[in-house]
Amino acid sequence: MSGNRGLLSSGLGMVGRNKRYIFWFWLLNLTLAEFGTSAFRKSAHAILDHSLGGERLVHGFDLSVMANLFVRPEFGPMAAMTTPALYFGFLFLLATALFLPGVFQGYASTYRLPREDFFRACGQNLWRFIRLMIVAGIVMGIATGALFGLHGVLERKAAESTNELLLPEVRFVGLFVIFLIMTGFRIWFDLAETDVVLSDQRAVRKSIWAGLRHSFRGLGRLLGSYVVATIVAAIILVGGLWMWMKIVPPESVLGAFLVAQLTLLFLLIPRFWQRGVAVSYWQQRMMVPVVPVRPIEPRPIEPQAVAVAVVPDPAPVVPNPPPTTQGS
Amino acid sequence: MQIRWKMVLLIAALALGLTAIMNRKTATAAPQAAAPAVKTAPSAKNAKDAAPGGVSIPDTTLAINSDKPMSERVVHYEIDAKYDAGKHTVDATEVLTYHNLTGQALDHFPFHLYQNAFQPKATFVRDAKLMGSRDTGYAKWEDKYYGSEEIKSLEVIGQGDLTSQLQYIAPDDGNQDDKTVVDLHVAKPIAPGAYVQFKIAFQTKFPETQARSGWKRDFVLGGQWFPKVGVWWHGAWNCHQYHNTTEFFADFGVYDVKLTVPAYEVVGASGLQVDEKSNPDNTKTVTYHGDDIHDFAWTASPRYKVRESVYQSQMGPIKLRFLMQPAHWSQAERHEKIIRETLDRFEKWYGPYPYKTLTVVDPEPDSAAGGMEYPTFITGDSSWFMPDGFHLVELVVEHEFGHQYWYGMVATNEFEDAWMDEGINSYTEVKVLDSILGKNTSIMNMAGATLGEREAQRGSYISVADRDPMAQKAYDYYNSNSYGGITYGKTASVLLTLEGIIGEDTMAKAMHAYFMKYRFTHPTKEDFLKTIEEVCGKDLRWYFNQAVYGSPVMDYEVLNAESFPVNWYEEKKEQKNDKKGAKDDTVYQSFVALHRKEDFVMPVEVEIKFDNGEKVREHWDGQSRWIRYSYQKKAKVVSAELDPDHTVQIDRNDFNNSFVVEANPKPTYKLSTYWLFVTQWVSQALAWWAV
């Protein structure tokens, strides 16, 4: 536990020292989502702005108004709204992959990482990260498929029981187990990503192997730390939604926007915290140690007879005076 | 010798008479809570007009709070059934006494064999594949879907065994593989006014729950499980095949049913339980009696937890019985509360509930048994997780109870006029739930979001508004969505709109009059529509022809609203005056244009607001495609709103029913904030796991 605390506190310390990354990622998230939701906004403006029909959305939130809006042909199909949002979501994913190496470099630095170094790390590691993402995608995809397949079988078995609560219990426990296992996979690839960046490892497979080895070795500490961070994320999400519902008046669009964005901003922290934990672990356990080398003692040099040529003193070198400038 | 026989006959007659009097007293004075074991076997004892052969329909009143029968009793079913919980089968004998009140001799009798619908080539399954289904979609056939109802033997008393005369017919679609209707030609026609008795041995095999009948795990809901004779209606037999979108139609009568089930089962059924006895083979036999009902359903599960109470209705006490799933026990109170409040509204608004019992079943989770109505017996729908702000329990239980009136007592033809039971019931559901749970919160009121039943009904209609008319056979709808949207949603919306036309009080009177006049009968759509016209004293054909018999769609819009100064060419001068702060005496020319976009023609009101606070109301008959109103005032138009009292529920698009001159982006901003949040959160979650 003390080990966890060590990882957690050092990871959180890295996040705290590099708060700007959270802000920039939030801004990126917001900007891309703005693009992703622009079609939705445009359609809604066209129908609602000159109608009294939207009032029930302002004073409270009448789901029937929203449902009626979505079925209007002029609003367009829902796919036209959701697809751009998903595309921009995917862009955010790519952007995260692009900028994450800089974040790792920043977390590992004991000083404020200059912008040039940040982007250099991003550029150097982009292709490595893409390769890592592909491998992680395959491994985690297979694992997810297998786990959810098994979960489905268990659910079907539980559904046959006459105890109605068995199904939700199996579902909940199953999802929790899947979460733990997938978090284990995430730890593996987080360590691999950290190693790729901080070891400047061109051979991604070596980092994947190192990540796997260490995720087994430090599984308890790492999993504990990751679960704590996830719990914090859940608390932030639930707390944010609670504030939104209880504190923000239904008519306050600005209030809703601020609470929503604050929640999303804070929601980024736990994931960056997990990455801080990975960097901290890497520094403690994976970094190749610098072996202290004994300085080579200079051997006494035997004086030897050296032929010395006697040269007369040269004339003193006098620098040229600066050219005089003409004028006033 | 003759004298001796006469003495014997006299003694026998006296004995019968005494027994009849005693039975009658027992029936009428039966205590509510613990009904005695009463033999209500078929006999001439209780009948007023017993046939010479001693066959008749009993006039018992054991199960109703009335001292005389409330319906014209056509049938008497006596069923002795044994349920095999392992095989999900029922082996039974049925004695059906039918009173020929058709006014003509009958030489054939069609019977429904509903459980045969659950066979791969049956019309029900074919319809489900073609039209979609509320329950099973039959993407792949599985053995557990199979159901059957087989007549082992059929004897017509006095005519012998006529099993060989049975012939499957398919009056609706000619499907040779459909066995849901069987026709029997009798050897001798049954004279008008005469009684005939059928003695039927049958076996029913239930499928895993489909269409609110069948088994799930160790639960069973026995609905539509016995051979049931068709209805002689408007000069012909009315006995449709079982379709995916149809329900049922049957005559009123008396039911005496003995159910033998494993001893561990908790049983509930239509009617009043009159006896329960244990058998040596680890089974028990529970006996039920029903008066003035037209169907009989039952359920059994070893795990029901039972809650009972008594409701004092206008006609007497009603025993309320709730069969709850163990995991839903905490919701039993919700079930009872909504039943009590609904009963209160129905009795006040429409008429009394005459039965002595009401059984509310909380069916097996994840079964297709939820949300069904049978006489004095309904199924609700719930789950282990049911927040108080989500009113699914109330919605379903109220709806199914409403069917005790619109189906149970006002027994319309559900095959041909589905809107008259489902739709009228949906209308009263809106009224009752509005009154109990609030107009805009009757379905949901949680986490800041609300949803009302009124708008939900409208929503289901507008998605299929131009597909089908209301007045259409249930199996002729384009698909199950259209059936649902029109029969439930459109009917409710049409009747709510009608309230706006004739007034809420008049509509309430009309509904009360309709119920009281047609309870325990089989009214037609015209009976209903004419009752409304009679009560309100108006010719409403213009409305009924479009809304009930036709499928035109209503969509009115405020096409435009604008103002400009009458002396617009002096605009600069005016602006100059404004800057000086002088009083604005500018006279504006304002226009408001209304447009009827679709074919439904209906008079409407429009309210125009001006920036000096003035409001003007106009009445437009809607006959032309558009109309423009113009005004000259020292004020500019702010907004125009069609149907300002919000009485029209059938307008397909209510966003264009108003026009605000100054754009108000706030609703869009709010909605966008939500959508933005969801998009960002999904993006973050995606990035969380993928990189």
C-alpha cells in the first residue's frame, strides 16, 4: 500500500507539475467536439430558434420535445448527428496518441520541458505509438471479445436462474472483472508506451516485452493505483452530474456549460494520473540504471627529454581597431 | 305405479328447488374474504329459462357485487384442467354450454385454438416475421417457441362424438397451415333460443412466453389456453385467426374452472377462488368461478409473494390480490397504490367496477408475459431496479386495469376495432395518469428530465401518421409499429383533440354515457362515435371521417410573422427620432401568415402577440391552404402561435405551430450543451482505453 501511495503520490505530483497538459487536452477535446456537434447545432437552430416549441427544453427538460425534434425530417437522421461526433472522437484519439509522448517526456523531466523538446518527443515517437496502438488494439480487442463472450455465456446461464437478482449480480461482477483485466492490459501498454518514449526505444517489440514483464512484476501496485484513479474518475463524473442536476437552474445554459466543462476537465486528470503512475514506475523499476564508473586514475608521467626549439618572441597581436563610422 | 313416479318426481323437484334457493343465498351472501366452496356446476337450478333438457347458463352472482347477472350470458365454460409443470402442458376437459341467442338456427360453430398460433407456418408467426413483433421476432425457429392446442375429442351432447367433423379454416388469409380456428358442423342445427353442450377433451402445450401466454422458467401464464367458441355478431360468426397484432373477442358468460397444479404452486386466476383442496399425488386443485366475464386466464409460480387487501368500490368490496416476484416485493405498495387511485378515477368518471376480485400479477422477469389484460386479472411489468421517478409500474398497471372497462366490460371486437379497446384505454390512461402523476411527468420525473404520457402517445402516432386509419382490422396494418402507433397513440391523441373541440366536461359525460350504455355488450365504432355526438349535440362527422375513418395528416404552420413601418420610406427620420428618445409613434404594418401543409382540415385558433403586450386571437376554419392576417398598430408583432391552448394533439409537427420574430437560441444552446458533453465524454472514454 505504501508502494501504491508512492506511485500514486509521485504520479499525482507529475500531473500537478504539468497542469498545462490537462488544460490543452481539454481544449483539444472541446474544440474537436465543437466541430463534431456543429451539424447537430445547426439543425436544432433551424427548427427551434423561431419556435415556442423549445421552451419546454429551457424550463426543465421535457424528453418528448427532444424526441419530437429528432424525428423531424428536417432535423435529419440521427446518424448525420452521431457520425461526425464519432469521427471527431476518433480524431481526439489520434491527437492523444500524437501528443502523449511529449506528456511522458514532460512527466519524466525534473524541469519544465521546453516546447521544442515536447514536440520533438511527439514527432520522434509518433510512428512507434501508432505501432503500439495497433498491437494494443489487436491484443485488447481479442481479450475484450473473449471476455465479453464469456460474460455473455455467464449471463445467459444466470438468466435461467429463478433468482432474478443473480443476473444483475453476475452482470455487475462480470463487468468489474472485465474492467480489472482490461486495466491490466492497459497497464501493460502504458508501461510499453512509457518505455518507448523514455528509453527512446526504436524497437517497439522490446518495450512491449518490457511492459509485459513489469506489468506482471508490479501488478499489485500498479493495478491498485489504476483502480484508485478510476474510482476518482467515477466520483468526478457522478459529482459533476449531481452538481449539474442539483445546483444549476434549468434555465441557466451558461451554468450547465461551465459545470459540464469543469467535469470534463477534471475527468482528464485521473487518466493523466495513471500515466504519471506509469512514468513513476518506469523511473523506479524499468529505467536502465546508470552504473557508477570509477574514474581512471592518471598515471604519473615520466619526464622525458624533449627537444625544444627556441623560437624568438613573435610580434604582439594587436586586433584591428573597429572601423570608424562616419557621420554625426 | 304412476302415482309412485309422480311422488318421486315431486320430491326430486322439491329437492332441486330447495337446493337452488340455498345456492342462491350462498352466492349472494358470500363473504368477500373467504369464499365458501360452492358447486356451481351446470344445471338448470339457477337458470331462469332452463331448456327442457335441463341445460342452461347459470345466473349466479357469486363473483360480482350485484344480485342479478349484468350481462346477457351466452356461454358457460366448465373446465377441469391439470397442468404438468415439467412439460408445460394442460390436459383438460371442457363442457361448453352455448345459448343460441342469434335468432336463427345454427348448423356450425367455429372455435378458437389460439395456442396453435405458435407454430412456424402459422399466420401469427408469418405476420411476426413480416410485420415485426412486440415479443418474439422469430429470426430463428426454436423448439421452445412451439405451442399447440389439440382437441382430442369433441362430443355434442345429444348428437354424439363429432371429432371427425372438425375442420381447420382460415377465414382471414386462407393459410392452410394455420390451425387457430376450427369449425364444427353439427349433425342437427341448434334452434334459436336453444342450448347446446359441447364436451371437449383437449391438450394445450404452452410455448415459452409469447404474446403474454406461456411459461418462463417455473412460471406460467395460462392465457388463451382452451377451445373458445366464436361470437355471433351482426348476423354471422366472428371468429378470426390469431394474428401477431390481434387480440381477442368472446361472449359473456359464466366460468367454472378447476385447475390442478403441483402443490407448491401459488395460483392466481380470473374470477373468484371458491375452493382449494390437496390431492394425494402432491398436487392441489383450485376452483374458480367467474360471472359476466368473457375469458379466463390463470398463472402459477412457486415464488409469488402475495399481498391482499380490500377496496371498497361503489358496488361493494373488491378483493385486491397482488402476486409479486420476490425481488419486487418492495414495489407491492406501488402496485396497490396505483390500482386504488385508478379504481377511484374510473369509478368516478366512467362507472362502477362490479367484480368482487382483481388479481394483479407481477410476471416472471424477462418474460413476454408483462402488460396483459384478462377479465379481473392483469399482468404488470417491473424489474428489480425501478426508481420512484420512473413510472413504468404505474403506467402498465393503470393501462391494464383500464382494460377491465375497455375490453373487459365494454367488450369490443379486438380483431376488427383494436382502437376501441387499446386506443380508448390509452386515452383514459392519459387522463388518469395526468391526474395522478402530473401532466408532463406521468411517465418520468427524475434527474431533471420529464416525460408525460400525453406526449408519448402523440409521439408514437406522429412517427406513423400517414400509414393507416384507426378504423381498420388489426391484422391489416402495415406493420406492428403502425398498429401500435395508430391504435394506441393516434386514438389517444384524436380523443384528446376531441376534448378541445367539444370541451373536457362534455367529453367526460360522453365517456361515462358510453360505458354505462354499452358495458357487457359488444359495441361497434359507430356506437361509440354516435354516443359522443348525442352527448355533445353536434355533428362531428367532419372530424370522425378524417380522424377515425381516414388517414389524412394534420400539419398547420405559422408561415411567417413580420412587421414594418407603414411609412417605411421615412425610416431614417424615424431612427433619428428614436435616438432623441422621443416616443415611438410609428405605425407598423404587421402580417401573420398561416399555412395548412397537409390534408387534415380543422378549424384552429391563432394568438398573435405584439410588443406593447397586446394579444389578438383569430379563428381560422382551415378550409383554404393558407391565410394571411394583417394589422396596423403602433406595435410590432412579437410572435404568433397556433393552438395557443394546446388542445390539438394530432398536429404532426408542433415546432412550426409558432413563430417568434426575434430568434431565441437558448433551447438550442441547452440541447447542444448536453450533446457536446456526451460527445466529449465518449471521446475521452475512447482515448482512455485505446491509447
